[in-house]
Amino acid sequence: QEYGHNKYNINGSSYSLLEMEHAVLRNSDGIPNAPFGSLLKKTKMKVNDIRLVSCLMKSEPYITYGLCHFTESSPILRIYSPHTVRAKLEQAFLEYMFSETVASNTSQQASVYRQTVVVRNVKREEIVLPKLFYWYAKDLGVDVNSKTSVLDFVYSILADMLPERSDRTLVRFKEYKMNPKFIVDSQDLKDICATLTST
């Protein structure tokens, strides 16, 4: 509730966190595949809204993976600067998709990575992707209702860690865990500590 109602004054204009993320950074008024997506319809800035000048003209597709929502399935907390923000957002996206990956076989031996899961057995190979990707796939030009579209994109970025693609490869999306939790990027944490120590 606070996410959508609390306002922050920036250059004399008020923004909620919801508006900052979806209207300003994503240039969008919703999340097509999310069950709560319709709640975001009000975040779109009207043409006569003076805050429109602060909105990106085009959606930044990686922004979702650069923001920490302090939940178990959320991306980690990172610190950005104007000079490195684009490169770090792409890095955040790739690390999130690569993270929490599990590759298992019928003997139940598993190697834990982080967010994308590969399940392998004698009948099929299944790729289990994070729910966050399902919700925001449209920002990346991916149609989650098309297995071909999803696999084309996923194999373009994660081919080295995935099993060989075949007609039997299945796609599934795991649930988003809302448990309160967050991790700070290790390098950012070192930079913060170094700054505090030197002052």
C-alpha cells in the first residue's frame, strides 16, 4: 500500500514509488501478465501532466531487474551512477536470469545456481524461469504465450548453461516468493564501506 500511496517530492513534483518505477522508468501503465497488473493503470502520466518531462520516452527493458523490492524473489540491491547505469542494468538482468538455477536429473542430484531452473529427465527437459520474467517479458519483446518466443530469447542469453534445445523442451514459470529478504551487491557494499571509512 505504501508503495503506491506514499509520495516523494522531486524537483517540486510528487511521485509514488509505483509511479517512479512504472511511469517514469518503464514508460508503461501496467504489467500485462501480472495478476495485479490492472492496478497500475493509474500510473500512466496524462499528456498535460507536468511530470511527463521526467519520464523516459522509451521503456528501459532491464529496469525491472535493477530494482530491489526486498522480497526473496527480488533482484539484489544495487547502487547506480549516471556513468555506469546502462551497463549495470544489463549486468543485473543477466545475473538475475542466471541466478537461482537448478539443474537436476532423475537421481535427484541438483546443482544450485539461482533464478532459472533446468529440470532434466528421460522423457523431457524443462526450463523453469522466474515469475518476474513472465510478468515483464513484454518489455523485452518476448511473448510468454509462445514457447518458441520464450525459448528463442532464453537460449540467446543462457545457451551455455541450458540443455540442448529440442521440440520436447518445456517451459514453466515458478512462483514469486514475497518473503521479506534482500541482498546487497557485494561490490557496491565494498564501495560504500570504503567511502564511509575515508570520510
